[in-house]
Amino acid sequence: MSQEITEILKGIPDETGVYLMKDKEDVVIYVGKALSLKKRVKQYFQSKHIYSPKTQVLVKNIADIEYIVTSSEVEALILEANLIKKHRPKYNVRLKDDKRYPFVKITTNTQYPRIYLTRRKFNDGSLYFGPYTNVFPIRKTLDILSRTFGIRRCKKKVTSFGWNARPCLNYHIERCLGPCTGNIDPIKYNEMVSEVINLFKGDASGLVSRLKEKMNLYASELNYEAAASIRDDIRTIEEISHQHVSTSGWDDRDVIAGVAESENIYIQLFYVRDGIIAGKADFGLTSSGNNEFDGETLAEFIKQYYQDSPVPNEILVSHEIPDNELIQKWLSQKSRKDVKINVPVKGEKKKLVELAEKNAKMYVNHEKISRATPDKRVNEAIDDLAQKLQLPKKPFYIEGIDISNISGTDPVGSVVVFQGGLPVNQEYRQYNIKKVKGPNDIAMIGEVVHRRYSKLMHENKVLPDLVLIDGGEGQVNSAEKEMEDIGLNIPIIGLAKKFETIVFPGDIPPLILDKTSPSLNLLMRIRDEAHRFAVSSHRRKRAAKLTNSRLDSIPGIGKSRKKALLEHFKSVEMIEKSSADEISQINGISKNLAQKIIEQLKE
């Protein structure tokens, strides 16, 4: 111990506070708190104390020590967390990033509730749902709710007094009912708000039923583009609804577990809100030296994370943490409610902690895979597939097949080609279904398989090592039958979306691979690409049919005028919504012809 440190230790008071250790470059390398600064800091330099290798390295690098006296332990705890966030010391365990996930807020404490995204949660009488770790689908859901229900999203203070408010743009584009205009009864308005609340509580049946009626109406009017858009809306709504998992009606709780890997620690956090697992988040912690995931690490995470994040009623953790009572006291003061930190030993709470630990381990495996070189990952996936599926050779060349249609109309089949784990776009093929009538995906898969592989065989083209069908048992067996009729013996499997289960023809039982395995990730990429290509091909076909069937039947509209109209208005639907004056602004279209266009489109 140097003479400088000896002199510093003599001046440290026997008070509660925070200490900052610095290196010879005057950089803060460690921040800690203590009930007695004098006793705690001296311990670092007493030989009778046995410290971890990391702490031994820390002590060797201490060149200066500063301290701040506080009036209480809770104040020291808060200051310690703030200083760690500010200085990001080398030897403190710390969050790699500061994630604050959004909530959906519904201001049910107002006469005309508003719905919007927020990253802060207050005890203000509003309803909060979340947090949501995947922001895109929740933003899309709010957009769907605006179009379907017209629940307001603006910041205006709307009451039953003062109806002279000028409505905003959302009212004019039919995305808000405009309660500020006085045209909507508050009882009727709040009935729709209740239906929205049910969605975020996990019951999407009412909204999905509404959307399906709308989709079927569009389909009956041959407006397939709008019907497909509604179908995509239904999928988004179901994704939000299905992410909730029941947990026996508990209140708000967070579940925290983790795992150490090399110099990093990975944390898994489950958000339990209103008795359901509403979401999860992954966090990375880092510090120098040897790491392990233990109670001390958990305590550091809790102190840093809950500085800026909403505090639940209870935090379930996998390890006992030091200063439990002190941290509970701080969280209770911060949130103005009684907060508990518990280590469950049995029952459903224990299972939740174990599930969080399992997810943390899976996250580590995923990180390892993502850090590997692309070529290595692909080779591992191909080797693994050959072994797991018991294939005669490694599946270097894989084709994926999918079907897209709405209730059997304008069906399109897609074939995508992957070689060495990479897409070969120029080899993609689209098949307009010719023989199958009505909604029969199983028969459509059979038609595509027959047309695709009979042609490859007839032209002596290279055949794939594996064919992947986007579908289940029915689709796979249909594909296998057609392959047998052609006289080929190409291995065929299906990948069912619900549980990502691999399905085989005949009586072979299905196979479930680890969600983090490279082979399953490769199959999912091929399946998803086949689906994307099928959907985009189907949309192009519908759009072409729609424009041909409606604009081309109007007298006086030839190719050049049709092109000018579509370039200006972008779609037939937008032309139909326009006035004769607006349409007549297009070169070559008179006011009389514009009026005829409107009349014909509205027939």
C-alpha cells in the first residue's frame, strides 16, 4: 500500500456514504457505498480479507479515493447507482445499454379516453399495458385500432363542454371519431374503449370478428387488395393477443434470472402484468475480471435498471441478494408502494424463475451463434440437418414452397431456391394455380410440386437435396404423393408455423428442434422467404386483376389515360374517392369523362 493511500485512509470519516476509486489517470474505476466509509474502504487493503481475482486487480490499480457523505443508506444507494451510470467504472458490474421499453397508455380517468405509446408509467389513474419489447407490431396495432374504432390519440383536453374545438387531421381521414366535435356519445365511445382494453388483456375475439366481417365484405366486392390488408391486420392483432401467458391472476411482477458467459452476464427479465406474462427483455452486463451470476450481480442490476424503469409490486429473483431490505426500502419510496424482492422456492413462481433462467441460457446460445462466421453457421446448419433428418446427403440445395390466396381467389404458388444457405433470387419461380378451384391449399401444393419437378426432370435440371413445404401434415403428404407420381425420391418436409415443428410424410412422428439451433433457423429463413415471395406475387396478381377489371371497362379510358390516372392517384380506390374536378386535372381527361369514371367505379 502506497504512502498516498495510507494518508487518504486516515482522513475517511466513519459516516454513511459513497466512495469513488480512481486509477493513476484519474479515471473512476470503481464506485461503492457503505454504512461506514472508514471501515469499508480499509477492508480493501487488509491482508486478512480474501477477495476475488477481479477485486485484487482493482486494488492494485487504485491511485486515489474520493468519498461523498450522505444522510442515509437509501440516499447512498441512489447516489451509488447514479455515479455508476455517470462514470461507467471498469470494475463495477454495469448494464451495457439503457433500455426503456414502451407501454400502451389508455387514459381511462378522462371522459373520452386517449390511447398512445409512452415510455414512462405514473400512478395517474390511467391503464397501462406492457412494457412491449417489440415496438413495431404494437405501433401497427395502435394504427389498426385507430382505423377500426376511431379512439382518439391527440393531446387535446376533451370534455362534454366546449364543442367548438377544431378537429385534427385524424378526424378528417377517418382515424378518430372526433369527440372534440361533440358528435359521439361518451357511453358509446367508452364501450369501444372497453373492447380495446379487452384486446390488451388477451381477448382479441371481438376485434378479430369485426375485422373478418370487413375482410369478407371487401372480398365479396372483389376488392382483394383491401381484403389482404385486413387479413394482415388480423395477424398483427393475434400476435399481440397471443403473447400473453396466464399466471393465475397475479398482480404486477418482474421475474429476473441470468447466466454468466466468459466476461459477460446475460439477464432475462419477464414482465408479469395483470396476471399475464406481457413481455420479456434481454440485458447484457459487463465488468472486468472473472464473472459469475450471483446475488451481488442481481443487486447491481436491480439498482441500475429500476432507476428509470417502472417498479412492480414484487420482483422474483433466482438468488438471495445483499442489502435486500435496503433495496426494497428504496424501491418502495421511489414507487410509493410496498415492494418485495423474493426468491421463490416452490410453486408457479418458482417455475417462472426457472423459465427465465432457461431463456437466459437460450439467449447465450443465440449470441454464440450470431458471433460465429456466416460460413461456419451455414455449414453447421447443413450438417445438423443431414443428421437430424437422416438425409442421404447434405442438403446444400434446398427449395421452399408456399401458397398465397384469399378464400381460394387468385391463388399463387411460390418456389424459392437456397444454395449453401443463401437465396438464389434468379431461380425463384411463381406458379398461377390453374387446376384447383376454391380454398384448397393442400391440392394447390400438390399442383405446384407436380408442375415444378416434372419440368425439372423433363429438362434434366439439377434436383434439390431437400424440399421444404410451408405447412403441416396435409400439405406434406400431398407433395409426397405428387413426387411419387412423377417418379422422384426427393426428401420432403414441412415446417408448421405454430410450434415450428418439422413434419414428415406418412406415419413418421414430427420433430421439434431447439429454437436456437442453426438448422431450425435456416429452415425458418427458407420458409419465411417462400411465404414472402408467395404473398408479394399474389398481391401483384390481385392488383393487376383489379385495375384491369375496373378501369379497362370504362369507355374512353385507354392505356395512356389509365397510366396517367394510376400514376397520379396510385390506386383505383383513390380515384373512386376523388371528385370530378380533381380527376379532370389529369391531362387528357375532361370534366364529363371524369364524371363518367366516378359513376362507373361506383356501380
